[in-house]
Amino acid sequence: MREGLLLLGLLAAGQVAQEPSLRWDDLQEPRYPQLARIAHISGRVVLEITVQPDGTVTIQEVEGHPILVQAAKDSVQKSKLNCDGCGNEPHTFSIMYEFKITDPPRPSIVAAPLPPAIRHHRVRSLRCMYLWRCGS
């Protein structure tokens, strides 16, 4: 009987000491900024966010290219996040976004045979050649 109580106490302690984890209820994918696409800017963005018990998110620190950072911030602010195992305390998490430009494969171009060229030869007089008044 004593062993059963000890095992039950360990299970309850395991439930209490649960590691807090971030849950994405509604993820809004980040939009790749057009300016970054034109300038071929890619890279990693790391955001340090704090999730409050009511689900509100604040962003403390950022790391990455400024154009890409704004897209990552917009994604986090439009998403719905919850903290599992946080209780009534705010918790801080690191989120990493990887922005990569993937160009679609170019279609293969099959060259059609060109029709035979038809050439017209004009006979020009010497006077025309000398004065450059004839059309080409």
C-alpha cells in the first residue's frame, strides 16, 4: 500500500513540474516582403516573445534583417498563441523564422525551326551610292 502512494505522489509532482510550451492556435504564415524578394534578401529571423496568460504577445528582442523582421513580427501579432503549462505567469519563448527565396524552375524552351529567309537584292546606281540618297 505504501508503494502505491509513493508512485501516485511522483506522478502528481510530474504533472506540477510540467515544462511550459507554446501552442499555435491559429498560425498566420509570414508574407515574403516584395522588396526583399526583388533584392534577393533571405535569412533567419529570431524573435523573443513573451506570452501572457490571457494569450497576448509582446515582442522583446529581434535578430535578423530589418525587412524580414517586420514580416516575422506581423506574422506573430496576427497569430493566436497560447502557453500550455504556464499557469498565471507570463513566459518567454524564442521563435525562429527562416526566409528563403525559391525560384520556380524555368520552363524549357524548344526553338521552332525558322522559315527560310527570303532576300531581295536591289540594284543601286553608283550615283545613289555616292550621294547616299537611296533607301536601304
